[in-house]
Amino acid sequence: MQKAIFAVAVSVGLAVVPPCVAIAQNPTNQTPAPKIIEVSAKKYEFTPNEIRVKQGTRVELKVHSEDETHGMKLSVYAEGTKDKGKPGLLFDQPGENGKVTKGVDQVLDFVAQESGTYDFKCAKLCGLGHDRMKGKLVVEP
Ligand SMILES: [Cu+2]
């Protein structure tokens, strides 16, 4: 009788262990990995200058300056929704948005919460073409 119980316990154990391992390797109830998008910045453009993501995506924008130091500043309100309630882009660290640090790639980590078009622009006065150094983030529903 004890042997039978032992055998059941072992087979239950074997049946249970593999799913546990699978869950540990691929956690389903944690935040999904961010969508990493690399953007390069140089006088006077961002590449790409139009970025498209799906609504609800966690985005990590890595902004690398190629010539002198630039920075990206995203509008957190979609076009046409300014001053109406909550921002559509939820930043982990709002202070990173528009921050310019020489020699350091800027990392903008946010959730694209609401669909719409969000303008971005260069955060540092970098020369005569600075005002046209901009682009768009399109969050698709
Ligand atoms: Cu600039």
C-alpha cells in the first residue's frame, strides 16, 4: 500500500514539475518584454522619424546621437487631445523624456496607453535646423 502511494506521489510529481519549469522560463503573468526601437539622431533628423506601435505596447526607445548630442522629447498627449485628462503615454521615468546627456544614449520607457499621433522633437538647440528636427509616434488601436 505504501509503495502504491509512493508511486502515485512520484508520478504526480513528474506530471507537475514540467509545467512549473515552463512557467518559470516563460512567465505569463509578468509584464511582457518591451518593444525595443532604436532611433538615431543627427543634424537635423531622427531616423526613423515615424514610429508605429500598437496600443498597449510597452515601448523602449533608445535614442543614439550620431554627431553632437541630441535628445528626444515626446508629447505625452495625442494630437488634438491636449489638456484633456490623462496622458496617452505613460512613462516609467518622466524625467527621461527630453533629457539630454552628452555621450549617453537616451532611453525612453513608456506604455503606449492611448491610440493617436504623438509628436516628438529634438530636446536640445542643436543648430539652425533644430526647429525642423522632429517626428511622430503613431499608436494604432
Ligand atoms: Cu536640436
